[in-house]
Amino acid sequence: MNYLDAFLYGAIQGITEYLPISSSAHLILLPRFFNLKDPGLTFDVLLHFGTMMATIIYFWRDWMDVAYSVPGLNKYRKGNTAGVSWKLITVATIPALIVGAGLNDWVETVFRSNGVVATTLVMGGVLLFLADYFAVRNKNLKVATVVDALWVGIAQCFALVPGVSRSGATMIGGRLLGFTRQDAARFSFLISAPVTAAAVVYEMRNWDKLFTTEWEIGPLLFAGFSAFLFGCLAIGGLLRLLRRFGYLSFAVYRIILAVTILKFLGV
């Protein structure tokens, strides 16, 4: 892999991880459209490490509030501007860890077909628009409950199937629960970090395969940095975009991409 390919993979990962259009689908489709060698799920997870760092750094104030909500530490800080506690993050994370461990083999094989990706892109796009259009719009994270977090966590499980989109599924869940667009997106981003961290740790069992002659350390690190940089830009851009517009444009894009897949790549 050369540096240009690494930059391209990182940019695609950084942008699509936060937009509700499925980063996993784009990383699967990128080599198929441009006749590149599919780097595989392990490399995908390393790209996710870059976007995980973008999440941690961009929302560092929120993470400080989460840390100070832990028993024994909350006495050091008054108030919680994030509206998110360690309990909510934990509860929202557990379902994806359980389901992900059980379906890992399917995620790496069966779920990566063109037909599956195209179908989930369309279904996710329609649900995204409907959830946003009909949802109550005035709930914020400061009134979020453990039950809310559990439902969003269950929604996150569907993102194990490429094309669904982790951010899309959790934003749909947040909107159906009545959270504002911005808070649904922010909670979606926050709960991505622990799930991604668990995936990175799990995939590190294949660490020795990453540094063969095909996987040079320079392009690999460059891909991670590219994902981090574009991830930071995507977070800020999406949060600003959601203040003025809904999810219709993302739903339309998903459907167009699905049609393109079926037309040029087949099922």
C-alpha cells in the first residue's frame, strides 16, 4: 500500500464514520470500485482507531464530565455540562460488545456482500429520514435515562452489518427517543469510542499480519492520521449542518449509492 492509497482510505474513513452513510460500506466498496486490494477488516479497525482519537480529542470536555461522574471522582467537579455519565456510556456500549462477539465471523464474511450493503443502505436511509421527520425535537442529554441509553445501545448493534452505519443507527435511535438532532449525534459519537476501542483490542490479535512487506508502518500510520484529521473535520461539519438541516440529504445519498452498487458491481 502506498501513501496515496493510505491517505484515501483514511479520508474516506474519517468522513464517513461520523456522517450517517456507513464507513464500513465505503471501505468495502472503495477497493471494488477502484480495483484496489481489499485491506480487510483488521486494517479497517486500525482506521477506526484514528477516528476514535478524533472523538476523544474533539469531545474532551464531555469526556472529562464523564470521568468526573464516576463515584469517588464527582466530588472534584461541580455540575455536568455534557449531560452524559459513565453509566449511560456503559449501558449503551454493552449490547454492541455482546452481539459483536457473537456475530464476528459473519461480520467478516457474509455481511460484506454487495447485495447486503445495497439493501442496508436503502433501508437505513429510509428509516433515518422517517425517524428525523416524525420525531419529537425538544429532548436533550441532560434528561437522558439508563433506559434511553440501552435502546440506543441496541440500535448500535445493527451497525455490525455494513451499510447500516453505526452513527446512522444510533442517531435513528436517539431521534426516536425524542432527542434533538445535535444531542442524538453527540451521544452517537461518544458511545462510538468504547466500542471502537474494544474492536481495536480484539483485532490486535492479528498484529503480526499487519507488518509484512504489504503492510508497511509508514503508510499505516499515515492512514490513521488521515482518518483522525478528516474525522475532526467531519464531526464539526456535521454538528453545524444538523443545526440547520435534517437527514434528507444523507438518506438520498444512501439510496443513490445503493443503486450505483447494484448497477456497476451487481449483487
